[in-house]
Amino acid sequence: MSIITTGIIRIARSKVMEQLPEMVFVLDEKERIVDANAVAQKWLGKPLDQILGGDPLDVFKEWPQLLQRFFFLEYTREEVEIPGDPPRTLETIMTPIFNGKKELEGRVILAYDVTERKNLEKELKSANESLQTQLKENEHLRIQLQEQAIRDPLTGVFNRRYFAEALDNETARAKRENSPFSLVVLDVDHFKKVNDTYGHKCGDLVLQTLAKFLQENTRRSDIVCRFGGEEFVLLMPDAPLEDAYERAELFRKKFEGMVNMYEGTEIRATFSAGVASFPVHADSGETLLGLADQALYASKAEGRNRVTKYSSLIKS
């Protein structure tokens, strides 16, 4: 090798290897370390003369995780964690060197510290997970608030506000599809007497029991609403007058037989109901609701605990 060539090699090493921010190790075909740049020396805590010619098993005995990557015969790139306080993460690149006969002449290993990057990735991942959790909690809260806005707080059934919108939508659908629907308005009989005799907590229990009963016995498509006080309304899509009447009558009989226990006392309750249907009685939801209410009051006038279909003979 000429003096000029040797000089160029030295200059190249100085300008390239010593300027690299990564650790650089060069091994020969006998797995001996033949070069290491200043960064590698600093990380190992050893000068170059204690590294050159050394067996990797001795030089890197404190870093077995890194040492394992030195003996691959193919190009590899992966991350390893080396012990310390705190531990550090290195990204390693192992490049085998072959001669023209495809014989292994050595290896070049680059390793650089990516601990801060990994920590930042972990922080970002943690922040993203926290954000996703917060978004889920916010969505859950939004749904809860939305439900609270349309539900009666005492009984859990829909409130009057929601019912008004549902009635408008169902009326529009029924007109569009030329299909019937019915409304059942029902009222707990002698509810004031229950409150006066046993107190408002007992009255609340009766209302809650009736609401639960209606939810459990109506179809999924039906809408149960507490309209106010002791009055409830059922909206029954696709239910003609006779079907709605029969179902309301079945509800009345079943509820009549139920017994509620309040502070050791058996409480029985009944309800009166009125039924009106679209389109036989009216072609608007608001008018239909008024007619069902008239039928309810006819039930009350005739002795309560009964269901009445609206008829033009009923006096408002």
C-alpha cells in the first residue's frame, strides 16, 4: 500500500468515522475488533488501544444485548436496550462485508442512542391513549346528557319533550307510507288518594312500577312517555285501533293484578286509558292526542279501571 493511499485512508477515517455521531465498530473475518471511533470509545469507557484486537466477548461483556447482534451474516437493523441507570435504547445496524469471492471479510456495526426518541414516543403514545380515553369519557357523558334531556328523571321513560318530536315524526312517516298508528293515554286511578294516604314516596313507587311494567310489556318500536303527573302516553307505530285497544286492555288487566309492597303494606293500583288511531280518527298527531285524552276521560267518567276507544259520540 503506497504512502499516498495510506494517507487517504487515514484522512477518510478522520473525516468520516470520527465525524459520525454514531458508535462505529469494525470487525475482521476472525471476529476481532479492528477499529472503533471516538463515540464508541466514549460509550465503552475505553481508549482505542484497549479495544483494537479485542474479542467482542470481552469488550462487550457488559452489553450482552448488543453483543448478540454482532455475529449475524446478513444485514440487520433493530433496537436493543442496554443496562444502566437509566437503561438506554440503541438502534443498531450490522452490515457484513464480503470480498469479490463472496467471502466474509468482516462487519461494520453502527449503534446510536435513540433513548430520548423512544421516551418521546412513549410519552406521545401515553398522551394519545389519555386523549382517546378522555374522548370516550366525553362521548359517554354527551350520551348521558342527551339521555337525561329526553328522559323523565323519576321513571326513566321518555319525557314530554321527546314524545312531541316522536309524534311528529311518526305522523309524517304514517302519511308517507300510508300506515296506521295509535296513541294510548292512561292515568293512574285515584293517584291523589295514594299520595294522601301513604305519602309521595309511595306515589313515586306506583309511578315507577307502572313505567317499568309498560317498558317490559310494550314492543321495542313502541314509545313510552310520562306525559305529566300520573299520566302516561304510549305511541304504537303500525298498530290499528283494534290492536291498540286489545293490547291496552291486556295491560290494564295485568297491572290490576300486581301488588306493590310499601313499608310492609300491600299497595294495589289501576289505570284508566283512552285510545285513538291514525288515520281513522285524525290526520294530525296533536289532534289525535287530544282525542285519546277525551277517550281517557270517558273511561274515568264511566267508573275508571277501563279502556275506551275514541268515538265521535264522546263529548269533549
